[in-house]
Amino acid sequence: MKKSTIVALLVFLIILGVGYGFVSFVKPFLDKRTLLRTSDAQNISTTIRVGGDNYLGYWFITSPETQKQLARQGIRIDFQNDGGAYADRLNKFADKELDMIVLPVKEYLDHGKKYNYPGVMVESIAESKGADGIVCYQDKLPTGKIQDLNNRNLKIVYTSQSPSSFLLDLTIADFDLFQLRDNKDWRVEVASSEEAYKKAQKKEGDCFVMWEPDISRALEIPGIKYVWGSDKFAGYIVDEFVVRRDFLENNRDKVLNFFRTYFRAMSVYANDQNRMIDEMSKTTGLKQDVVKTMLPKIEWFDLNENGMLQFGVSSNPAIPGKDGIIDTILQCLEVIRRTGSSLSVDPYLLTNKSIVEELSANSAQSIYDDTTGSVIDFTELVTDEWKKLREVATIRVEPIEFGLGSNSLSDEDKDQVDKIAKLLTHNYPSYRVVVRGHTGPGSDENENVKLSLERSQVVAQRLIAVHSVDPDRLKAEGVGSGTSPSLRPGESPRSLLYRMARVEFVLFETNAF
């Protein structure tokens, strides 16, 4: 073969190879353009990037109904599941790699501080009502009360920087578990709730803090008992939509369209629960019976409840809205303070109610119907009925000090009672409360009992008169100087004596857990 022929053949083969490579390179793009041009996806003009995880409470964001309705408006949700890595989520959010994030209030307070809180809470998603809990081997709980956890020798397994760690923190703070607060040896940190469950299976620990579906799985382990969880309180573990400030300012209409569609999809599923359970099961990979078990443990907020219960949106003076989200932020900050950390932020700088206001004003559903909050009407109990109740725990309070032989409250004491009122109404609304007065030692125990009763009655009366606590919910009693508080590590006898004169708030419930 001639040299010129060989050269020509080589050139041809090179051109053919380059051409094939070019076609191979551009073909996927051409195919994608064809797919877009010949489908409804050609109408997608906006992508909203949302950071979250696989918590079932977030399901409506990417539900089939939500996606279908958003696609008709040219909106696509890019939901990025980070597996609960809150620090990474906030980092991407601050770097504008995400337009919106979903997470619990406490986690935003913790992780958002580093970035000067780049977003605002605009809608409440859901509140945990048993989706987070503490289980223990029963032989580690002598009395079955929360105070049994006040034992530094326990090994408590939990996921760090998660709702599990916050559940521990608020339990330590609200019930004065000082042995856990002042000592860290009991902590066993793991990477996930599933890992905590696996340790429970192997009995590598005494107590385990986890979330569903791991709680239900753990309760099938012989000897494991449910101790405490988010079904026992309110207003702490609440998840929020947080929208980046600049994204909200520059894309307000898109944000409104997203939330309008989100709440509309929630309504569709609320009217067809069988479809909802079926689609939840298919999209999450959870069995339908597991989904059915989890649903009662997540309390979602619709548009109506966001307005009246969370963001204080009401134009009807007869039915004022409640600032539930502000209360949650304040109570989370209080837990942070009482567990030894320092964090101060104005809650109103972290919220924006304008989205709820605009959606509510244009909603066909009235936001002024019967949504005023689930206030419990307690019936009056006689003494024998009070005796049949189960004691749950004693709430931690700062000292309520009375002058020597006095039953009058100082201004500082009134402030402490007011803090307790907030806990009782916002965080522990379903419990009956014994207001129990104590005195220091004295020569006449009968007089001590009388004085301690008078003091407890003064405190109970303030709860009723100032904070509208149901009087049938309260029982004032005085026990004199017969019961001393627990001696704390390193505490002097004089300090213990000083703490004997006190008023305690003891929670009671009808049914044992």
C-alpha cells in the first residue's frame, strides 16, 4: 500500500474517532433536550434546593402530590438528604448552596449561631409527640420515675448533636438531674439512632435515646422499658422551615407558591389517609404497619395551625393567635442556659410571620375556626382520687424563698413562679400538679406543716390568678420539715439546710407508662 494511501487512511480513522467521540459527548445532552422538549419537564423554570434528612415529618415536602402540583407551576424541589448532619446543612445553607432547610428549632439555635443565623423561620412543620424517646433496661429503674435517671453510674447511649441529645438536655434541666449535669462519664455518644438500637440489642449500655422506628423496635427487646419521651411534654421538639433571608427577599412569589402547594397537598392527603399511608410506605421503604405506628407520634401543623398556634396570626380580637414558635425558642434557650452553655438571641430576629399572614389572608379556609389550642379541662378530684395518680417527676426550679415565718412572695419569687407557669402551660400541659411546700427545721412541726401549706397555697393562687392555670389541675399541700432535698456532691450541711425551705412542683398522671 502506498505511503499516501496509509496516511489518508489514518487521517480518516482519526476524523472518524473524533467524530464518534463528539457524538458520544453531545448525545446525552441532545437526548436530555429531547426529553425535556417532549415532556412536562420543559415547563420547570425554578428549582428550590432544600436541605433535610429522612425524618418522616418532612415527607410532605417531596410527596408525590406536592411534586405533581409544583411541576404544574414550573417548580421542582431538589431535596438533599444529609442524614441528619446539621453542621454540614448549616454550612451549605450559609454558602448559598441551599435555599431552604428543615430542622428542629434547637438545632438551628445551636448551629446557626456560627453563621449569624442566615435564614428565618417562616412555617412550622411538625412537633414530635413520641417520635423521640428514652428506653432503659427495667432493672436500672428502682422506682420507675424520671428521677431514677439521676445516677452518674448509668451508661446512656444517644446520638450527639441531634434531637436525642436535646431530649437528654431538657430532661436534665427540667427535672434537676444534677448528677448527669455535673458529670460526663455517663455519656456514650453514637452516630445514629440505629446504632443506639444495636447497642440496646447487645445490652451495651443501660439507657438508650433514639427516635422512631427504632423506639418501637427496641421495646421488643426483653427487659427494655419506655421511660420518657416527646409524648410527655410539648413545645420543645418542633421542626421548622428556615428560608435564607436573601432568597426570601428576592424570590418571595416562588416561596409563596411552594408553601401554598405544600399546604394544599397536606389537605389532599388528610382527606385520603389510605393513599397517604400507601405512598409514604412506597417512597420511604417503610412497611405500612410501621408507618401507621409512627403517624400518631408526629403532629403536623397545617396552615390554620401555623397561623393561630405558632405565628400569632389573627385579625379577630376575640380569638387572638398564639406565638408558639416564640415560646419554643425561648424555652430552648432556657434549656441551653440551664445545661451550662451561653447563647443569647432575640427570637423575633429568627422568625418571619409574613408568609403565614399572606397565605392565610388568601386562603379559602378560615384561620379563625376552632383552632385555639388543645386546652385540657381538668375535672375536680377528691383526696382519694389524687392518691391514685402516679407521680411522674419533680420539676426543677430556682429557690422560692420566703422570709422567716412569712408566706409572702418577693418580686424575685414571683418571677420564679412565672417561669414555672410557662413550663406548666407550654411544655407540660397535660399533667396535674401538686404544689408541695417545705420548711426548714423548727421547734413545732405542726406549725411547720401549717406554714408550708400556706406557702404552697400562695404559689398555687398566683398560678391561678395571674396565669389562668385550671384550679382543678392543682393541689396545694404542706409537709413541714420532714423531707430533706437530696444532698449534692460536695454540698455542705449548711447549704443543704438553706435549701430545705422550698416549694416543689410535682407532676402526676393517671396512667403509668
